[in-house]
Amino acid sequence: MQKQETLDNNSYNNKEMLKQVGVVAGPIAIQSLIGSSLNLVDNLMVGGLGELALNAVGVSVQIYFIFWMIIFGFSSGSATFMSQFFGAGDQGNIRKTAGFAFSVAFSVGVVFFLAATFFPEYILRVFTRYPEVIEAGVPYVRTGAPCFLLVAMTQPMSMMLRTTQQTDKPLYASVIALCTNTFLNYCLIYGNFGMPEMGIKGAALATVFARILEASIMGFFIFVKDNPVKGPIKEYFSYNRKLAGRIMNNSLPTTINETMWGLGTSLYVAAFARIGITAGAAIQASNTINNLFCMCAFSIGDAVLILVGQKLGEGKLDYAYKMTRNLIRLGLIVGIVMGGLVVLFGKPILSLFDFTPEGAEAAWLILIVYGSTMWIDVYNGLIITGVLRCGGDTKFAMFAEVGTVWLIGVPVAFITSLKLGWPIYLAVLAVRSETAVKAIVVTFRYKSRKWLKNVIGGL
């Protein structure tokens, strides 16, 4: 075994790695771009209704963002097992892992669906103190509530397809969902093509229809067409207690990690939005534009989890470490390039929003902060969501992420925004200090190699 691993390590080359990254990360990057574009289209169309409407949607989507982080966190922890099972050629356990992830995700989706349907105003009060923003946001949250159930289905399916290197299939579903959402937004927000003019509520309804279509397409790829992971439905839910326990042990820290990170960053928005309606609209627009570029860069992190996880599943630990070093270098280059694009294209994109001069200036300065520091975000994402998680080192990743956000980021956001009264762009810059501290912490862990583990042994 050692001789074979040495042979594999000696045959390692960057060209092969770059080819693998292109196959895996390319479609994920495009899918992320499409998802971010969908949010941009939503914000542009809603932004045409004014800064109040944009602020209301920005506040309302925080509950969706928190839910997404919970589901992503659990699916990401489950993906560690899926990728290593794929490396080991164990299709049956891939299906069982996906089935368990679906069971947990859908249960969480039901809770959020009920809360959004019956108590939307109480949720919105957490994120804004303006009654007019709450009143405008309630229809959006309530109408979009079915998205919680739909995303709970699509995310485990998407992760299963990605970890088995079928990244093109979630991409197809996202393309169709984007086109559907854009067309229905145009129809339902403003009442075009004879459809009712529904404003913010129309944007939420358009998203629901797009999510239904997305879930249907992914289900078709997995359960109807011939697929390596296709199997009887009952097999997906035939996981035993041992497998479920292992997945929970690995996924619970990632779920806490993403949930607490999501809550923390949502509190950043809550702090900034309390500066005023214009500031709230500025942070919403700049976050949307930043995500357009940032999520593409984070696709390298997904590639790390998938590709390196497979090598760990094959028992090739040295090979896996060499691969991560080169992937991190690649990710840093991508992060710098994407940050530059945020600065280059931020102002032209902002001109599409219906901003006051004050709001446009604030959003532009925020984008400069985001663009100049994006490479640190990408680096942290590569280490935490890619490197540490692919080896099952999820507890350390959780402590590093949650600790810096809650001990540094959240207090700084509220102190600078509400106590010191800093301009929003300076408050955003101050909050970025938590990313620098996080980068130092995770670098030491990466170099220790304590994360290099095979988590599927004995299953």
C-alpha cells in the first residue's frame, strides 16, 4: 500500500490537477454565478420599486440566508462521507448518506416553513426597527415560505451529484431556474403580460415557482434517468445507526458552524440596517454584487472538498496534502482576480439600482472594501469548507469560524454602527478584521496536518 501511494505521489502533476479542478469547479462556479445572478436580478427588479422595497427584501432574505446556512452546513458535513465513499467506489453508502441528509434537511425545512408562514413579523423584528420595512417584508416572507421545503430537497441532491463528479446536472437545473425566475419576476412584480402586479410579493412567488422547477429537474436526473447513484427509494433511507451517528458527529459541527456564521453575518446586516433605510439598502445591494463574484471564487473550496476527499477515501494522504497546497495557491489567485472585478464592475452595476446619490456612494465604498479583502475570504473558505472538512476536522473549523465572527465581528459591527456612529463603509471595514484573525488561526491548523483523516474506515 505504501509503495503504491509513493508511486501515485510521484506521478502527481499540476496539469492533471488543473484538469480535475476545471471539470469539478467549473460547473460549480457557473452554478454559483447563476445563483448570485438570480439574487441580483431579484434585487434589481425590486430595487425599481425604491429603497424601502429593496431594504424590505434585504431584511426578509436574512431568514432564508440563515436557513440556507443550516442546510448547507449539514450537507457539507455529509459531503465529506459522499466524496470519500465515491473515492472508495461505494455507491450504496453514498445513497444512504444522501438519504440521511435529506431526512435531516427536510425536518429543518418544515420548522422554518411554519415559522415563516405564521410568524413572519416576529422574525423581521430581529433584523429591523422600522415598522414600514416590516410591513413591506411580511408578504415576501410568507409567500416565499415553500422555498424552505424545496431547498431542503434540492441541496442534498445537488451535493450528491457534485461529490460524484456530476457537477453539470445541478448546473442545468440552475440555468432553467434562473431563466424562469427572471421571466416571472418581470411578469409578477410589475404586472407584465397580463399578469397581476404584485410588487415584492410577486418576487417571492416567482422564486417559489423557480425552486419547484429546480427540484423537479434534479429529481429527474437522480431518480428517473440512468445514474450511477440511482437506486430504490427505500435504499436511500436504509441507513443504520452507526452510519447516521458518524455523519451526525461530522455534520453537527459544520451545521453549528454555518448556522452561527449565518446568524452572525445576519447580525452585521441588522446592525448596519439600523443606521438608516438608505444604509440598509446600500449594504443589501453591495452584498448582492459582492456575492456575484465571491461565490464563483468559493467554487475552488468545493473542488477541494470533493477532489481531496476522494483521495483521502482512497487512503492517499500525502497526495491529498500536495493537492491542497496547489489548490490553495490557485484559490488565492482567483480571489485576487475576483476582488479586482468587484472594484472594476461594481459602480456600473450599482448604476442599475434606483439609488439616491447618498445610497449609491455608500454602496460603492462598501464594494471597494469587499473587493480589496476578497482574497482573505477565499483563503479562509478554502481552508475551512474545503481542506478541514474534507478530512473530517469539522470541530476545529467550527471553533475558528464561530469564534472570530461572534467574538470579533458581531461586537465590532454594533459598536461602530450604533455606539460610535461611523459611516457604514468604515463600519464594514472594521468588521473585516475578523477575517484576518481567522486566516492566522486556520493557517496553523492546516500546516499541522491534523486534518488528514479517512472518516469512512469501518463502515
